[in-house]
Amino acid sequence: MAKKVLKGMIIIDSELCKGCGLCISVCPHEMINVSEVLNEKGYYPAQFKGSSKEDNACTGCATCAIICPDVAIEVYRER
Ligand code: SF4
Ligand code: SF4
């Protein structure tokens, strides 16, 4: 039987984010990119790419949240 692949999602607090790009560089599924909209502090924040179920390859591994220096990422995982 095939192993069930866990699905996840993240929420990035765009006002906490300073656009350092660390989360983008570590995501194994390339599920984060840079927003085209500036936040209040004048940074282009990171944004989650998994807007639809078909596009979402996030596994909820939490690597992005662990590396974020500003604790701007919350991770949710299917159980
Ligand atoms: S939880 Fe893992 S797979 Fe999902 S966006 Fe973060 S680093 Fe990528
Ligand atoms: S690691 Fe944190 S502060 Fe840096 S771009 Fe990602 S969400 Fe923003």
C-alpha cells in the first residue's frame, strides 16, 4: 500500500516578515515566493504559493517556520 503523503499549508504574517528570503530558500517543494505588494515596513514579504489544492505541494514539514528569524510563519498539517 502506498504511503500517505501528508499535506500541509502555511500562513505567513506579511507584517512580521522582513523579506529576508530564508524560508524561500529552504522549502523543499518551492511553495513560497515573494509578494509584489509592499508591507507596512516597506518590505516585499514572502507569500505561500499553495492557493488551490491542485497547486499545493506543501507537506507541513515546518522547515520554513523553523528558519524564519521573525517567527512569521504558522504551519498547519493534515492529521
Ligand atoms: S511547511 Fe515545508 S513544504 Fe510547506 S511551505 Fe514550509 S518548508 Fe515548504
Ligand atoms: S524567513 Fe520569515 S522574515 Fe524571512 S522572508 Fe520568510 S517569512 Fe519573511
